Amino acid sequence: QVQLVESGGGLVQPGGSLRLSCAASGFTFSAYAMSWYRQAPGKERDFVARISLPGATTTYADSVKGRFTISRDNAKNTVYLQMNSLKPDDTAVYYCKLVRYQTDYWGQGTQVTVSS
């Protein structure tokens, strides 16, 4: 079955960096686009970034453009989110997402807290 496992979250000071990972299994990873979303307390889950199939076209939310970079390693079945110049507004639970056969699959999320 499909499994998505996020890791790499934590507490970081404003201006700092983190790299999130999402390890995928149970499907042909290289055949699907992958996305990152985030959900802050009391808010809806919002799109952050997406990376397409092997052509690796990337798309970002305006709020993270220029600071975050999504990438993938098809040999490791893993998608990454490099987050630089972090701001308190980036505090949220970060989730990776797969859409396969019109079904959404989510990981359990990883908490990112940006605070001094």
C-alpha cells in the first residue's frame, strides 16, 4: 500500500534553514508528481510546492518562491523540501502528497516551528 513518511522538521530560528524529506513506498515513485502542503494552527492546508515527473518541472506558492526548493531522488523514492530564510509565518505541519488514480494520499506530517 502507499506510504508517505515525512521527516526533518523541528525548531529553527528566523532566517534559518531546514530540509524536509518524504520517503515514499508502495507505488512507482518515478511515475508520479509529488507535492508539499502545510497547515498552520487554525488554518486550512495550503499548497507549498510541486515537482512533476522525470522532467522535474517545479511550481511554488508565491509565499515561498525564492526561499524553498523542491527536489526528488527517484533512486531513493524520496522528495525533499529545502527551506531557507525561514520566517515565523512558515510555522506549520508540513505534509507530502501524492495523487494517484484520482485519490489523494498524505503522510502523517512533520512539524516546523520558526521562533526565536
